[in-house]
Amino acid sequence: MLDELRKIKVFVVRDFRMLSTYKLALSMTFLTTVFNLFYFALFGSMFGSSSLPALSDYGGDFLSYIIIGSMGWGFLWSIMGTTAASLRSEMMMGTVESILLTKTRLYTMMVSYAIYGSFFGLISIVILLSVGYLVFGLEVFANANLFTLVVFFLSATMMMGFGLIFGGITIWLKNIGPTTMLLQNISMFFCGVYFPLTVLPVVARPISYYIPFYYSIEGLRRSLIPSTTTGEMMMYSIILLFCSVLFNAIGLYVLHRGLIKAKKDGSLMFY
């Protein structure tokens, strides 16, 4: 067990060293995040007021709403996206089989990718918070509490499960195309990332309650509102805990089945 934990550290350090090698790509990634924030800020200024009636349940401030949504969504998908993409890169480079010939478990690799994605997502959060404070004078985490951390932790665990699922599918099918991007775009529409559910058609709103990412974004927003009750935050926490256990169990199964199929077909060492 201790040996596997040491390997996780090795993988994470390796990935950060590789990331720092490509400084232009790294800087462009974070600059894109910043410019997207300015894009939404200018878009909101067209309404002539930073306080919108549609956002009254969240304090009314458009820019704060956008920053919180961007942080939460970016954090979630940096974990899931990095987990699946890192395994795909290992397969393309032909290093998966070499690693698995050692005593390293595939699950250890996937956990390492998820932790690396979490750190990457946290860096994005720090950048967005800094820009929000220095440029717009916003302190969106001024009311952060224990439930805020709980939502972040459970959401990260849940997204690791999705990373395992798509990692297993990648091993199985090799090329899944823009599947993750399509899932992300559809989910973003129903999860209240950039606009509240109240602007959706009434018949479409119930769909949101069946999308697990909704409870991460909404739970994060509610945790930052002082008037939110403990019972309400417990509801979000319990739902996220259930989703974490469920999707990690499914992810382990899909990853295991994908690995068995790849070994049987002899396709593990090539993409």
C-alpha cells in the first residue's frame, strides 16, 4: 500500500515536470481561462447592471455568478478530462504496457492522473479568484465554510469515477472521439454554470436533477450564500457522496473490463 502511494507521488511529479516543459502551452491554457472571464464580464455589461433579477437567489451579481460557475466547472472537468486524456497519451506513447509489467496497478495510475488534474484545477481557481479580486474587487469566497470544502472534495472524488469510466472506455475502444466534449456541453446547459435553471423552459428544468454535476455546481453556490441552511447543504453532500461511491464503482468495473479486453486482444501497447 505504501509502495503504491509513493508511486502516485512519482506520477504526479512526472506530469508536472512534463507540463512545465511546454511553457507556452501552459501559459496559453491559463490565459484562455482569464480571457473567457473578461468575455463574460463584458457580455454582462451590455445589460447595464451587474445585478440581475434572474440571479436574485444567488445574490443578483452577474460576475460573481460567472466566476463561481467557471471555477466549479473548470475544477470538475480538469479532473475528469486529465484522467482520461493522460491514459490516452500513455497509450499513444506505448508506455502503458511497460508500466503495467511492473507491480504498478492501473488504478494507481488513474488516481495519480486525478490528483494531477485536481492540482491543475486548483491553479485555475486561484487565477480566477485573483483576477476577480484585483480587477473587479470581488471576494466570492468570503463566505466559504466547511461545506464548501466538502462539496469540492466529494465532487473531485465523483469526477475521478467518471475519469475511470472514460479511461476504461478508451482502453476498450481506443478512440472515443469528442464524446467527453459532447457530454460536457450537454451537461453545462443543464447545470446552471453560466445561467440559472429559471431561464430554461419549464419542461426542461427537471432534467437538471438527474445530472450529477448539477449538485456540484449548485452545492458550491449554495455553500457561499450565508442564508443557506445546514439541512440543505447536507442534502447536497449526501447526493454527492452517493454519486462518488456509485461512479467510482462503475469506473473500476469498466476499467477492469477494458483492461481484460485489451490484454486478450493484445492491443494494450498501441493506440
